[in-house]
Amino acid sequence: MKEIEFIIYVADLRKSKEFYEELLQTKPILDVAGMTEFKLTDYVKLGLMPENGIAKILSDKLPHPNRGKGIPRCELYLKVENAEEYMERGIQLGGKEISELKNRDWGDKVGYISDLDGHIIAFAGQMIIE
């Protein structure tokens, strides 16, 4: 594999682009009518695609993605230096807190929010031993 891109389907591309641009503190590397992409690492990108755009590709083979609105359909698990800041920023931008930042039994300190479309975003940092 040369590169990995995760694409999530969004109701409003402009609003989601603004949310992720502010949340990730980075500008998109691609921003056109049917797709926005953010470079997360040298080999990983996050793509945002309008639900109506993918619905045209799916045609009648699968349900329209808007039928899953508010139902968690994916999780972005982001290991970051300052998980608290990401959590706070995500909530200020309109995300919803799902689970507070705390030590988890798999060894990370993680908090969860949902984005504007209900996709789950986990911010993971180093576990704090108390």
C-alpha cells in the first residue's frame, strides 16, 4: 500500500469541511464540490464526501447514507499529543461529547465526541497512571 484514505459521508460538505478544518487545525489538501481531503500523516488522509454524491455511485445497490443519520457508522481514532484540547475544540465547534477523556483498559487515555453527522471521533493520548 502506498497510501490510505478514509472517506466519511457527510450531509453538508461545507459545514463538515469547516468543522474538520478547525478541529484538526489544518487546511484541506483538496477542496472541490464533491470531495474534501485532509492530510493526517504522510500516508493517511481523511476524505469528506457528500451523502448525495456517494448515493449516485451506490445507486439502488445500497440504502442512501442519509437513512443512517445520527447512527454511529464509523470511528476515527486519532492519537494526539493534547487530547483535552481536541475534545474541547470539537465540542465548541458543534460536536457532541459522548464519553469523557479517561484511562481505558487497553492502555490509552481516550475521550469520544461525535461530529456534525454523528461519526465518532476518539482522541487518544498517553494513559496517566495515578
